[in-house]
Amino acid sequence: MNCYHCGGNHTRKHGKTGNGKQRYKCGECGRSFREDPCAPGYPETAKERILRAYQERVSLRGLTRMFGVSRNTVTQWLKKKPEACPP
């Protein structure tokens, strides 16, 4: 296992992430990383589904309850995509 940051091969196990994946720590640069990192955030299909629900006049609090996404996250998406806001 080589470090993604510095390319060093002096790595060791360093606990687990919140979702149960193995973490490693580099002995050369001291940074920690996962073996197979994935992009953080929501998939585009989920974003589109949530924004379509918002267009159907579901409140931000309703979206939080239905989809488990933060109101702040939906607000940021709406600022980036103003055409998703209902008139």
C-alpha cells in the first residue's frame, strides 16, 4: 500500500472510518488515507430527485425528513442552480 500524498510505502493501519472502511497512516509524511477513496457528497441522480421534490413545493424541512439531507446543503444546491427554484 503506497501513500496517495507522497508515494511512500511505509504505511500502517490507522483505525477505521465512520462507515467501517480501513484507514492507513503514512510513516513518511504522517498523513492518513483510505485504500479506495470515493468522492464525497451526493450522486447527481439524488441531487436531481431532491431538487425536483423542491420544485413540487416540498419545504426544506420536509426534504430533510424525506431524504435525510441538510437544509444548508439544499440551499447551496439552489444557489448554484437558480432555475430549480419555483417562481
